[in-house]
Amino acid sequence: MEKQKVVAKFFDPTGGWSWYIMSQDPKDPDYLWGIVDGFEVEMGSFSLSELEGAKSRFGLGIERDKWFKPQPAREVWDLLLAGKHV
């Protein structure tokens, strides 16, 4: 994770969940790998189509943070574990 970068962020505008994308499988663009900040901070895989199709409270969908700039994954991980927002 030392050289890995988080390249994109998705978030639930009505809740506390965020998904930080570290990589996408070029053979299967639906397969993403990254950090999830939900009930707890964890690393794993998730589906782009599920993020795009999910509806949160009030019928709003998961949004991509247009202002997120790529950051080292270690920094994102450490900030999230410290309870800070990225």
C-alpha cells in the first residue's frame, strides 16, 4: 500500500459511507478495489454497478466526489483510522 494511490472517491450524500478507489480491473471494469469507510474502515473489492445503482435515503444515488485529488493510499487509510474525513 506504500506506493498505491487512491484515484477516486464515491460517497453517500445522506449517510456516512465513502468508497476510495485504488484500482479497477481492466478486464472487468465493474470490479473495483479500494478502501471502504462504512461501519468500519476496511479494504476490499466492490462493484461499480452496485455503487451506480444504489439509492440512499431520499432516493439519492451514490455520488462521485468531483473535487477529490489522487492521494497516497497510506495517507487516506491513516486519516480514516484516525476518524478524520478525506
